[in-house]
Amino acid sequence: MNATGSLWIVGLGPGPAHWMTPEAAEAIARASDIVGYGPYLDRLSLRPDQHRHSSDNRVEIDRARHALRLAAQGRAVAIVSGGDPGIFAMAAAVFEALEGGEPAWRGLSIEVAPGISAMQAAAARLGAPLGHDFCAISLSDNLKPWDVVARRLNAAADGDFVIALYNPASKARPRQIFEAFDLLRQRKAPGTPVAFARAVGRSDERVVLTDLEKADPGLADMSTLVLIGSSETRFVMRGAARPWLLTPRSYGAAR
Amino acid sequence: MNATGSLWIVGLGPGPAHWMTPEAAEAIARASDIVGYGPYLDRLSLRPDQHRHSSDNRVEIDRARHALRLAAQGRAVAIVSGGDPGIFAMAAAVFEALEGGEPAWRGLSIEVAPGISAMQAAAARLGAPLGHDFCAISLSDNLKPWDVVARRLNAAADGDFVIALYNPASKARPRQIFEAFDLLRQRKAPGTPVAFARAVGRSDERVVLTDLEKADPGLADMSTLVLIGSSETRFVMRGAARPWLLTPRSYGAAR
């Protein structure tokens, strides 16, 4: 029942070092063991004395248990996520593993280091699309039934929220984003601004601005954050450059 | 029609320096002029050659215009927000000012530096409350009618989202948070976990965990982020310490 180790759940942000917080960098520097998906670990400059525990991107709960086990052995462990670990990333998996795991794990020192999430990187690049009330929805139905996703998309449309879609598509799930657009097109105006913001901040960044009617859901892949405006979201033109995307702070009658 | 200056819209994060990104720090270091609400400017160590343009926390649009005017004069300007400028902060005000302002302003170099927002700091402190689909709603009705707020709260409840409430109360608006709880109590289970996360990361941090039935909305002030769980959100107990708050990645039947 040794629980003297520590576990940091660390958000690396969307990619570039200038979007990783000093807290995240410190947590990694202090760790004896770093656990994470291989490509996230590849972003880090680890010292020879640090142990690297690389895994593929599946079965997050196994990775979380591995990190908790190492911490319970007295190690100083960092488990890393892209983006913010609290937003569709590793934090939930770790606390699920804790809930279902060894009683001693609950005595571990655990801290979460937040990070810039994909919707924030996308919003920063585009202008101010999240300038008003918004929802974040993961389209993955690996862990929830599609009818929950559909119910939330409908509610988000009914509430006229700006919608940020995470995990819109993968090779194993190419169709959900098409179904999501079908559903949203029944409830939102055809001219609603839409952005496909892929890998923002990385070398393969690609941003496409369009509207709900013309949008090709096939543009979305695993690295894409899809933003769909509210009825107030609009483009602010600036000559030949890509327009800014703005959801103003005011709404309807209060304008 | 000189538009050779530049404007950075910079997020300082929730307070502590370890939550400010290197990008934000660099943008401030490069600026000749820093514009912002006084207490945010007080967080920064500015050089004697940097011009400080302090304002009170009202009339964001005037502050935004001032920053754009300075940039249009050829200055290197940073306008700062707490949190993330894209989430209920300065980015929307700047692009609104741009939209309604001098045509030359559209030729300025403008960049947004994202930051850790209050809901992320709160989530990191609490465990993983945002581990699944969520909505962020500002309760301020300064710029939108209350019926829009109410419509969104209802939609968020109907979609069974985790709900992050920004700007829950101020001296001028003490009642909205009570009305919001009245409304949510009609649609969500009494045992739904609720957190009042005040000034997370600052010296006056205070966190209260409760549930929807027992919650006292009077705990919320200007510096409080209120989190209300989904039907899946639960506490993970850990002896005498404050329990973790978890919204698992799975939902209902898929568990």
C-alpha cells in the first residue's frame, strides 16, 4: 500500500513549444517517468535519466493504469496529452482508472497541468469565433452511443451555440461528421459560417472557411477541429487576406 | 491610411505566471504599448520604455478601439485579457471594433495569443469535470437578453452537457445565478455535482464542491467559475482530502 509517488497529468498544447505552459514544462522536467502516445513524447527533449513509456493512441485506460502503477511504486510520473488533458484527453481516463483501481492509488499526489486545447488554437488563428456561448462535442462514438451525440448536436443547435467538434473523423469512423452535418443542416441556416481548422500551429496546418451549405465534411480528419457558428457568427473581410471569423459579444435584440 | 503597426491580442491565463504561455510573454516583451484592465497590467513586469495604457474593466469596445488606433499609428501594441482572449474576453471586442472602425485597420497585422481559460484552471484543480461534452455560457445579460441565456441553459440541460458558467454574478448583477439555478433545478437531478471554483491559481483561491440541490448560488462572484455536471459526473472519494470530480469518457449504455 505504498503511495508515496506522484503523478502529473500534463497538457502539451496543440504542438508548438510556445503554446506549452511553463508549468507543463516543469512537470516534465521533474518526472522520472514520462508516459504517453509516441508522437506526443517525440515532441519532448527528455534527458537520458528519464524513462520513456511510449504507447499507441488506443486504450487510454491502460496507459492511465500504467502511469498510476508507476506512481504507486514511488516514481515521479508525468502522463502527457496533446491539448488540455481535461478536454477530451487523458485526465478523465486517469480518474476513471483511479476509481476502478487499487485503493492505495487514491493516496497518490496527483496534479493536472492544463494546456491550450485545439479549439483555442483554432479560434486564435481565425479571429474570435468563440466570442460568445459555445459547446464542445466529441463526435467519437467509441465510448458513447451515437444517439447521445445526436441529442447533443440537436440541443446545441436549439440553443444557438457556437459548436466546436472534436474527433470529427478517423479512418475507422469516416461517416459521423457527414451525419452531424446532415443533422445540423436541418436546424441551422445554410449561410452559417463553418471552419475546418486542421493541425493549427503545426507544419501541416490547413484552415478552410466556408458555410454550412457548402461545407464538405470530408475535409475533416483526426487532426481537424470543426467550428460551426451561431446565428450571430460572421466574417469580417480584409481584402485579399482570409477573412476574420467573429461571434460578437452581443446577441439579437441587445445589439 | 497608415497601417504598418501590429496588434497582439494576448491571453495572460488565470493568474500565475506558470499558466502564461511563452507566446504571450514574448508578445508582451515585444510590444511598445500595452493596453488593458489595470489589474491585468499589474501582473506584468514592464520595462521603462514600454507604454502602459490602463483602463477600468468596462467598455471593452473603447479599449479595443484605443489599441487599434495605436497600432494604426505604427506602434507595436499588445492588448491583454485574463484567461483566453477568445473565451468571453477581448478578442471579440477587438474584431467588433475592427468591423465598425477605420477601413485602414483591416490592413493591420493582428494576432491572437490564446491562454488558459478559467474553466480549464478549475477543471485541472478539480480532477476531470470537463472530461466529456460541455457548454460554456456567460450569465452576463449586459449584451444579450436574459431570454437568450435562459434558452441556452435549457438547451444545455436538454443535451445533458456539463455546464461551465462564466460571469455568474457581480455587484450590479447579483440575481442571474439564482435564476440560472432555479431553471437548472427544474431539468437536472438534485444530486448533480456542482463546483464553485473561485480565483483558481491565485492567493484567494476557494473551491466548494456540492450538488445542485444543496448549492448556494450566493457563493458565486465575479471571480467564480461555476461548473454543473452532466448526469454522468460524479465524485471520486479519497479519504479526508477533497474528492476528485470526474465526468467519464463513456456515456450510459456504452459503459
